[in-house]
Amino acid sequence: PEQATPASPVAAQEDVNESEQTLPHVREEPRNPEMDGFKVSPETLNISRGGTVTLTTPPLSAEFRQNYEFYEFSLVERGSSYFHLGHNYFRTPGTQYGYVFDREPNPKQMVENPDGSYTFFLNVQPLIIEAEEGTLFDVILTYYQKGYHPGPWQSDLRLVARAPINVVQDPKPTETKYIFGTSAIDDPWKDTTLTLEGFHITASGNREYLGGPALLALYEVDPKTGKIVGEPAFTDWILYTDCGEFCSGFLNEHFKTSITIPGGTLKPGKVYKIGFYGKDRPEDENYPGELLNDVADFIPVRSLNKESASPEMFLKATTVSPYDGENILPVRAVGLKKQPGVSYRFSVQHVDEQGRLTGQKALDQEIVAESIHDGTVDEKLNVLGKALNYDGSYRLVLEKVTAGKDGAVEAVEQLTSKDLQLEVTKDKEGDVAWEWFRHRQILPEFSDSGRNSYMTRRDITVALYRLAGSPKVELPATSPYGDITPDDPDYAAYIWARQQGVTFGWVDGNFHPYVQLSPRSIVAFLYRYQRSRGKVSPSLPTAAPQPRNGSLPGSKDSELSTKNWATELEEGSAFWRESRWAVQQRIWGYAKDGRHEYFTWEQTPTDDLALMLYRMEHGGSHLK
């Protein structure tokens, strides 16, 4: 075996002149004489393998115990102090390891011995310290006078017990090496939890420099060419350990973690490679594995004969959303036996809030017999968002279909199923609303980079005019507004809005096109717009605004509201009736999980306007 190399000299060689040695200067540090004579063990610590460092004090007097309390215990570079978060160090040096004592006595940190001495323990994890060969180290114990609470940058007020310790480390690997917790995966149809350790990882410098983490990936390999093919079969984020203000990689180019590979992810008999992405990602590649680093062989993947096993399904994705145009569900089914007159199919079926199948199907997809190999089939199901409801959930069902004889109806047997969660969220709704807003070219000047621009009277007027189809308008030669001229590019929109009763400007005779609007003002425009199209009654809601925690008793519209939909406007305040209408129509006023749609905000960003218009044009929000 290779010999460990010293990180600090074990002993000075007799034939080396003391004056020729370069040792760091250790400044005189404040101490209490009672601490003189403490002992450190062991004499030599291998930081590659780790170990427990102990410091035992001499017996301490009652006066010392009464006047002092211990603060830190650490292993540091020779002559330095222990810099931790409490000293305003966001990124601590790699050449140190230690801790601040718990306020309550912790036997894992220190014990009091029968003779009145104390023993302190520092469990140094393997490869947690990163140091160049030849680096010298000290063990330091700090303590303060009782009643004094140390603050940032006040390390000079610490009393210090310091002693040198010999530190060695094993030679660092020069090639990538992985150590797996098992020699093979025997049943990939079950979830596999695997301990994984890597050496010489992300050593090439291709590291994520803006916060990490690294991306571990498994790829299938073409047995004929030995090249990586397809998309990653499995990925997992691995947090960097050399991580401060900016993550840069793994300490000592080493990591150790545990990963869980879902059942059905890896194919039996296939060959896989393992590797890491740093700042790059698979989607940045021109071909599979182009930017993959630290590539090595993965362990063999074996399996029993699944053709004779019970049918099972394995999914990589378990959510579907009606807001997505397409929901792609990669699925693997095993245990399918080829029999005359028997076929198989997948179906995605709706489940009500009581967990019962409703009979509605969002997808039926036959499994082609030729695609079944050794009882296994891999398919990608495409569930269209427009085929999904906004409530309940869904279930993916694997069905066996036996053809009927002599004209009899086919027999359908459910073999197994997996639940699918229905994703109906504000984020999903907001994203699809923005795409709709862009596609409709309602305010194209804001569609690319203006999601946070604040909407003005001009913007909402032009948006509604375009939403109405930009109808032809008979334009007066003289503008009805003092601040709008007939040659204004939006003149038709202003006149249309006036003719439709959407807005008549201000009482001073001006339109004020560039005044920014609050959500309550926006919904007033929307109400009048819908009224001009005959979509609402000319009268506004008269019921008092609802509190956030319930619906209004006795209101004919109370069934339209839930605890998550309400207006905070008080009765009699500006546009409170219009805000009540917006709540009833599910256009604005949603509040859940700390995210509120307030009417009283002073301004309205473009994406909030897009969301309001989308909801209004699609019959209101489906959020509950």
C-alpha cells in the first residue's frame, strides 16, 4: 500500500540546520497558567482517514471553574485562529475543522474527569480538511471569562491553549474512482438505495461557480460502440462540500452520498456509465454525454425473469396538469405475458375527490405486441392538458384485454395502477396565462421582457381594445381629451373605450394615459368591458365584501366564494363593488399559502394583468 505523506513534519531531521527551516510565527496569545501542561492525543492524525483528537487539561481549581468557560475546540493551520460563522466568516478555510461548544454540557464534546481535569473531543471526519502537503497544524482550545459573550471579530479577547499536532495524509488519487456500496443491482424493479463515494471528482475545473450543486448522471451505453446514448436514465443533485459564498467543488475532490434509484429506472442486462456535470447540463450538449465529467463504469444491472412475474408499472413522473399542452409520462410495464387473443393497454382515468373512478378517460393507448420484450415494455404516454379536469386526480391503469369469442364482448381486467397527482397551481396558471397573453399579442411591447412593468391607463385601454379584436371605430376629428391628439397611435383605442363605456377619462377633461393603475382600478375597467359585451348585469354586487376566512351567509353568490377568494376592500371604498364582482368571477382576489392577490396594491405588473385577462376570457380561475 502507498505510504501516507506528511502534511506537517513528524520530526525535524537532525541533518537539517534549524535556521534553514521556515516555520510560521505564532504570536504570543493570552492564557491562564492553570492550563499549562495540557495533553493532546494522538501524536499524529491522518486527515485522509479521519480520527478523534482529544485534549486533556490539568486538574483545574475551583476558582478557574468559577471564572472561565470554554468556547471553541478546533484543528487549524499553524498559528491561525478558528474562524467560523459566528466570526462573520461565510466561507471558512479548508485547513481548519472544529466547533463552538454547546451551551448545555455535551458529553460528545467534553467530559469532566474525577481528578478535576477536562477532556475535549474533536471527531475529524475523513477528507474534511483540505491542505497542501507540508502544511503545519495546531490544536487550539479557547475560553473566556464568564459573563463575557464573544461577538464577531473579537477573537483577540479569547484565551488560548495551543499545541502543535503532526498531520499526514494519503496520496491523492490522480484518476477518477468510484466506490459503490454493492457490487451489482440484482432487482432493478425495486427501489435501490446505493451508497456512493467518489475520488478525483470535478478535478478538471469544470465546476458550477454560481451556487451549485453538481448533477450526477447515469447513462445507458451502446454495447456495440461503447458510447453513451439517449437521455440520462437517472440524475440526482449532489451538494458541493467546498462551498462558501460561491460553490466551487468537492473538498479534496471527494464526495460520499446515498442515492435512491426508483424501481424500473434501469433496464436489466444493460450497461451504464456514471459521471458528473458541473456548470454544464445535459440540455447544453450537442450529443449525449458531451459535457459529462469524471465518467466511469457503473455497476452491473441484473434481474430475475420478469415475464413470469406479476405485472407492475414504474413511472418517472407522477403529476399531470390541465395547464400543460402535453403531459409526457415515461412508463415501464413488466410481467406482460404474450398470449393468443390477449392484448394490453394503458388508460388514464379520472378520480373524484372521494377517490372513486368517474368513468372519464383522458387517454387510452394500446400496447403493440411487438414492443414487448421479455415481458417488458417502455412507452411514453402523451396526456393532453385539454383532456384533463381541474379537480380530483387521475390514475394510470394497466389493463389486460381478452378478445371475446363468437362475437362476445371483450373482457377487460385491471392488472395494476398508479396514482397521478393533478397539478392545478397559481404558478402553472400564471405561466399559461403569460403564454396566452404573448400569443394573442395583447401588449406585444411588454411580452418579452416586461413582465414586471407597471400598467397604465393607456395599457389597459389598448389591451381591452385588442382583446375585442381591434374593431373599426368612427374617429372624431377633435379629440374629447385635452391630453390626447387625433394623431396619437392609440387614438382608436381611446375613442372605442369611450364609446363602449369602459372609461371617459378624468373629470378634468384629460385621459391621463400614463397614470399607473392599482388592481382595483384594473378590475373596474374589466367590469365595464364585460358589461359592454353583455356578459354581466348592469348592476354591481351589493353584498358586503367577504372576509378571507369564509363566505358571506345569505348572499346569493356565497357559493361562488371560498376561504381562498375574497376582497380586502371595505364597503364604500373606491371600486369595492367591482372588486366583489372580480372575486365572484374568479378574476382576482386569490390568497393561499402566503401569496395574496390584493386589490389595494398601488401598481399592477404586466403579468398580473395577463392573469386577470386570461381568467376573464376563460370563465374564471380554477384555483380553489
